[in-house]
Amino acid sequence: MSLNAVAERLSLTRPVKASLSVAIFSMMMGLAGCNNASTPTENTDAESQTPATENAETSASNDTATTDDGQVVTIYSSRNEQLIKPLLDKYTEKTGVKIELVTDKAGPLMARLEAEGQNTPADMLLTVDAGNLWQAAQQGLLQPVASTVLESNVPAKYRDPEGQWTGLSLRARTIFYDPSKVNTDQLSTYADLADPKWKGKLCLRSSNAVYNQSLVASMIENLGAEKTEEIVRGWADNLATDVFSNDTSMLEAIAAGQCEVGIANSYYYGRLLDEKPDFPVKIFWANQDTTGTHVNISGAGVVANSDNPDGALKLMEWLSSDEAQGLYASSDKEYPVKEGIDESDMLRSWGTFKQDNINVQKFGERQTQAVQMMDKVGYK
Ligand code: FE
């Protein structure tokens, strides 16, 4: 029975009906969420874990936003509130547009959008990983937008070809190692971590993380399913210990000597270095002689049932501007999605690297295949 049908039977009025549907749907998702590996729910862990406290300096201002008093844009966001709030406050200060921020994990937010349907107050979905944004688009939760501003600020490989979502910041998912045990000449590719030489030395985060689903999806796209399955099986065979529930604890396990190598997102490493400048783990850019390092996005889309799609789009456009991009880069150790923006000193110290050129939309398209593959080889 559909949720609306459940509400219908109870003969409720429309607004009550909507919130009841939400409640029932949230309950169902809550019960179902954890066991369904193909549902991209458990992915924002440290988005709400380690606060990004550093207040960024503003780069040169470009005043594309105009004053628009009285308007409200409601955002459903899975991003760390402490990270995103200063950016949104800046927008309100510049334009007078008020922003309602609703924060939760990506899965529950999408479930909520679906359940609320036309009654949703949301105008924008702000989340991490192209896999999540692709999923939201597949579920019909977003609407296509045409924006010359986004087209000029955001490279095409970081946007949905149909305009349903756009990247707003970049993160590299790459190799980290213990420099007291590993030399860089022993490191090369994600595939090499499947070699028996790493037996009992590799740490990985759970395959439930959409970040790993997207990485494996990109490998399927680049190397084919057969080769990728061989690699993922090799990873599972090489594990030093059980998989980790987040990137931060995986990095800490390398620091503690539990393993010698692992895979994590760059900004988690940056946050750890902020706290402990002598954190004894090093970053290595994977696949520099082959496909390039895997890069994913954080991003946003205009909600399909938004009452204020223009307001949402204007905000998205501002988030891609020089001013906002500079803030993204300095406050969360992420890379700007727009070219020509200064990176933070820390990011610069990690050096430049070749990025995988794949269109991030592929991470979504190959997600189910990636999940099934990891399950098949026993990568938990
Ligand atoms: Fe994250």
C-alpha cells in the first residue's frame, strides 16, 4: 500500500496527510536503511563528525547576487552545518534572501523529499557524492536547470549532463600510507593494493560507504568489470582488520600501526592534520601513470517540487562563484570545483595531481554493479 493510500484510509486532511506520510516513510526507511547496501544512506559520517572551524578568508568578491528581500530558500542538506552555515550567512548578508537549513544524512533527506512530494518545503538538495545526486535525480526528486553561470563555472565532467545537479566542491579519494613502513616507490595504483605484497597490511572503510561504491564504479568504467572484480577481491584478501565505518578511523588505524596503507578522502586527512600537524600518515596520489586519481564532488540540485526554483538556482550559482569557491576551499580542505581559484596552503603542500577525467555521473550509473561486486567478493 502506498503511503498516501495509508493516509487516505485514515481520512486525513492534506497537510496532516503529508506529515503522516513523512512519519511513516521515515520510519520505514529507518528500519530498512542499514541493511540495504545499495541505498546510499551511510555516507556523510564525518560530514557531521569533525567540525570545520577555520573561518575562511574571502577571495575577491564578484557581486553576481542581487538584493532580494523577503525571499526564503529552504535547503535539505547532508553537509556539516558548521561548514556550510558561514557560506549561507554570507549569501543572506549580500542578498537579503533568508535560508532555512534542514540537516540530516543524504538517505533520510531523499526519503523525506519523496514522501513529502508536492508538499515539500525544500527548494534545494545539498549533499556529497555524485552517486547520491544521481540517485536523487533517478528518483525524480530534482529538476533540470539551464544556467550559463553554472556552465561557465563548473567543468562539464562535474555536472549532470541533463542539468539536474551540479558539483560545487571536489575531493580526491586516494591512497594514504605509513611512511615509517612504506616507501613511495612501493605505491602506484588502487589496483596494486590488491597485490599479495599488501597481505595483512591494507585498511579499508566499509563497502556501504557511497564513496567506495563510486570509486569501484569508476574502476569498472575504466578497467572493465572482470579486472575490477579481481582487484576488489584482492583488497578483501589483503585486509589487516575489519573494515572501518568512516575514513577518519581508518586513517587513525594507519597512524596507530594497525595497517600500512589505506584509501580515504583527502579532506578527512586535512582535518586530522589541522588537529595534529605531526599526524604520522602521508598522502599518495594514486594512478598518476594511468587513469589519474579518483575525484568526486559535493554538490546540489533544485528540488523538483520547489516553490522557489529561481531562488534555489541563484543560490547554486553563487555557490559556484569565485567568492564562495574560495570559502569552500579554505574552510573544509576541499578543492574548488571552479578552475583558477586559490587552494589553501595545506592543499598546495600536497602537490598537484592528475585527476581521473571520467564524468562523475558514471559513479551513479555503475553504483548497483559496484555494490553487487563488493558483496560477491566478500568486501563487507
Ligand atoms: Fe565525507
